[in-house]
Amino acid sequence: MFQSLTRRYKDLSNSANFVDLDQQLAEAQNVYQAADTSLYNDMLSDPVNVVADMSKGQLARVNAISREAEALANGTDGTEPGSQLVGNPAYGSWQTGSNGMSFWAWYGMYAMFSNFTRPIYYDNWSSRRGYSYYNDVGRYRYTSPKQATSQAKTFEQTKKRFDSQGKRFDSPYAKTRTGSTTLSRQSTSAPKPSSTTRTASSSSKFRSNYSKDSSFRNSSSRTSRGVSRGK
């Protein structure tokens, strides 16, 4: 995650990476906010909770309800090891197979999760995914414009395939999953993950939701955070 933010910070210096100056400014604001200590600690709950789940209960989750409670609340089969990182472009990407179906491909250093899980297909994951900080809270700030465009493309391709079959397909971010406990004030005031759309067609006048809002800056010094352990 740190490396991902570092790459985004370096990309800011090249205007060619953005549709226009509005998008470049919005990205600068998002990187600045994503690097805030409180937000970054919240974001780290995902990889920490992956380790907790792999410990089979010896370690408790942080900032999230227990694995069993989450499965019950969201109507899922329970989270598999690494599930909190699926969809997060810092750990992998959606690839399209020869059959036209998109699947999650881990980056090399995280490929070990492939040994613990079945192949993760985008359409099944979209309707059955569990809670993660990235997908349900932090996606707006922890996704670059290029990554957001790629995510939007995967959704449109899948939706088009479903439409051709006379079926409905909803965005994986259309419904927020239950699972968080204690979050910083900055996280609770974050834009909805579904608002992370920065395609060339929609971002000609893209501006951050915080371009005229000082609440993020004012809350940084007042936020008190606690760690809630899963029961």
C-alpha cells in the first residue's frame, strides 16, 4: 500500500498522466488525505485482518467485526484468506480470460493466496464479496485515476455480457457491506466508494469532494482513535 501511494505521488508530477488539471488536483488531494496517519492506519486494517484470519482465531481482527459475524451480516459463506485484498489494485488486478470472464490475478508476491482460494471471478465476487476497508470505505482515496478507469472498464465489460444474456448485473460497490467497527473521523466522512469514477468521458471537470471542505484538515488534530478487537 505504501508503494502504491509512492507511485501515485511520483505520477503527480507528470500532467500527461491525467485528463486535465482538475483531475490532477483531485488526485493530489486524495494522495495527501490517503497519507494521513489516521486514514492510513484504517487502511492497514485490511492486510492486518488477512493475517488474523489466517491465524484461525489466534489473532483478533482490528477495526472490524469477527469473521463469523461478518458472514452472517452479509449473507456470505465466510471470507477466505486474502479476501480483504481482492479488488484492491495495490495487491492484484482484474484480468479477462479467453472466455470473456474477468478473474482476480494476484501480483507475484501475493500469489500464495491462490493456493488457499478457488479462482475468484468478478461476477461472483461482485455479489458475494465480504467487507473490506478498501472496497467499502477507502476506495475513493486509495485508487488512482488509471486504476479507477480500469475498474470501470471491468464493470462495463461484465455488465455488457450479462445484458446480452438478458440478465442484470450490479456494481460490486452498489451495496456497502457490514463489517467495520472503530474508524477515524476522516474515514467516516469519506466519499462513497461508488463515486470513484474517473474515466476520460466523465472527468473533464472532475473535482475532489473536498476541494471546498476544510473538515478533513480541521479533524486531523482532533481525532481520537481506538482499536476494536473482533469478538
